[in-house]
Amino acid sequence: MTETPNDRFHFSLEKEEGQLVVKGEISGTAAVPSLDDLKFHAVIALLHSIDKKNFSEVDKLHLFDQAINEIQETITEMKKHVQFQGEKR
């Protein structure tokens, strides 16, 4: 049995006050520099795990709409530029 080496990417998101919002790790075999293909797979997997219904149940649909708008704006900007790292939050 042969083992395939996994590439790893650690990420975190903090509020302006330095308070941790989310932290995680992506691992797998990357075909693209900087593991950008794995990052896309992670984003897609996370999006597939989100249910709009959960936001409605706690009367926070505005948070869902804000996130969707931010995702759409980010994708629009990414498409415009060959190199794009976005605004760190």
C-alpha cells in the first residue's frame, strides 16, 4: 500500500478586535500552487452544508442575505483580476 502525501493549509478569520471567529485546516492532494484547488473544494463543501431555513428559524435571514451578497461580490472581484487576495477580515 502506498500513501499519498497530503498538502495542508491552515486558515483563520478574526474580528478587528482580534477575537477568533473561525479556524480550520484543509488537507489533500493539490494540483494547483498555493493549494487553491483545495481551497475551492473546501468553500464548495461548506456552502453545501448551509441551510437558509436555519437563519429563518431564528429570524436572522438578514445575515444569510449579507453573506450571500459578500460571496457574490467577492467572486465578481476575483473574476476581474489575475491575482486577488481580497480584503482580510
